[in-house]
Amino acid sequence: MKKSYKLTVSALSLVLVAGSLLAGCGKKENTAAPQGGTAADAKKPTYTFRLAETHPPDYPTTLGDKKFAELVKERSGGRIKIDVFPSAQLGEEKAVIEQVQLGAIEFTRVSTGSMAGFNKDYGVFSLPYIFDNEAHMWKFLQGAEGEKLLDSLQASKMKGLSYFEPGARSFYTKKPVTKLEDLKGMKIRVIQNQVNVDIMKALNVNATPMAYGEVFSSLQTGVIDGAENNYPSYYSSKHYEVAKNYLLDQHQRVPEVLLASKATWDKLSDEDKKIVKQAALDSVQYQRDEWKKYEQDSEAKVKAAGAVITQVADIKPWQEAVKPVIDKYRPEYKAVLDAIDAAKK
Ligand code: GTR
């Protein structure tokens, strides 16, 4: 059953790619002045691009994507149109990233956790407990090293534009769990990357990497015992309906990233590059505000639905348990980890 679902999804994305190539989506179309544009704009190229998003239309990252698209449209005098495709309509994150590398999808918003399999530098974001809190994370992301990491995506045929708020990830399970020891031996779904596998091993958990869209049915049928995510995803994916024990250990803050295909980026004029980059940066505060609201709402809704929430009182044993993972990766990510530490002050 799972196999045929996968086949259908990949067949569907093939059709979508073929469709977009045939329709010349994302190609230059030198036509009449776009609506709302000036006479000077009429001489410049017009574009229609697609942006892939895994979350539903009302989710804060999707709202951030839409704000970005709106600013680009406005500031280009209607010449650059970015259509946001929510709810994984264009595929799961791994498949979307592959298509972005090819230039078949022009933009996407994904987790830096999913990016780790495509760009080694991005593994650092999945390391546990590297950020003390949201403020610490943003101070790092908005500093020089954060910007450098966005740009480093060019080596992987992409161009990072801005980060979005990701909240903190915690475990949720079908069986009651109130402490670290309770997770022992459980099969827990993680985003597909090696750092996640190492973290789970350090916590005596069986990591089960799989696509986000498969988690609900895997929880339902008992293929996995649990997963981990932030409040907004726990709520919007309805995972709380099938795994109602939420243990707030907050092991990761894995930034969301808005990015473009390098193929798309390279064909933009300097003026259009500036418009796109600035619009991405200017949509961040809006996304962060929307995140706060949605996060509070999600918490209230899952509680009202009967989720059992346990706040981890002492995080030290968790941090101790995953220390070998940090030690393993410290040499590789030394410069970035030093910059993250420096951003604490
Ligand atoms: C969410 C994130 C998604 C996706 C998902 C997952 O928090 O926003 O982009 O990566 O987690 O666990 O796969």
C-alpha cells in the first residue's frame, strides 16, 4: 500500500515537472507591460515561478512564503510572479530539493534538516541543544556566519535567501513517556539525515528516517512508535491524534530556509536579484509573528484535544546523553559552532 502511494506521488511529480517544462513555466516571457507595472517595466523580462511548501495554506511558513511572493510581485511592478504550492503538492521535501537543483522547481521553503543530505554544511543545524533559545538562534542566523551558510548553498545548485522561525522540536509517542528512559528502544521517525540518526542512537532510540507525509499513517499503523517536531507541525499534521504523549525536551531548533534554484537565480538581472533577496529578508519578521500566534494556538488546540504534555524539568541528563554527538561533529563544524557560541553573548 505504501509502495503504490510512493509510486503515485513520484508519477504525479513527473507529470508536474513535464507539465511545467511544456508550459514554459519560469521562462522569460517578454510580453506587454504587466498589470500595475510602469512603461519601463514593460521592457524588462516577466517570469512566473513556482514555490514548493510542504505545509498547509494557513501554516506560518506558508504565510511567510506568500508574503515573500507578494513583496516580489509588488516591487517588480508585477513582472515576477511566484505561485506558492502548499501541502506538498509538488512532492515531499527531498524530492522537491532534487527538482530545485535541476531548476524544474524555482523556489522552495524547506527545513535545514532536509538540506543536510544535500549540503554537508547544513548538518550543523540538526545538532542538539546548540541554541539556548529563539533569541540566541536568531542572533546567529542574522549574523555573518548565518548569511555565509545561506550563500554556501550555491555549491549545491541552490541559493539561500532567508531563514524562517522553526520553533523547538520535542518527542511525541503513542505510549506514555514522561522521561528520557521511557524512550528506550522505541522506533522514532526523524528527518532523513545522519546527525539525526546519531542523536537517536545516543538517546537509545531506533531512528526511522522517512518523509514527513508518511508519518501519520506510520503512527496509525504502528510502523513507528513516535516522532518529533514542534507544536505547529504536531498540530497541523494531526499527529497528536495518533501519538498523544508530547514530551517537551526541545532537543533541536532546526531553522527553516527559503531558497531558490541556482539555475533560476543565475538568470535574474542584478536588479531582480536584489528584489528577490530583499523580499525574502523582509518577509522574515512577518513569518516570525505568524509563528508565535500559530504556536500558541497549536498548543491550546492539542491540549484541548487531550494530548498529554510533559515538560522536561531537568534538561541536563538529555544534554549529557547527546554530548558524544556534538563531540563527533565539533571538528567538522568548528567555525560555525564557535560562531554559535559567540552569539550567546
Ligand atoms: C517541520 C518542518 C518541515 C518538515 C517537517 C519534518 O517542522 O517545517 O519543513 O521538515 O518538520 O519533520 O519533516
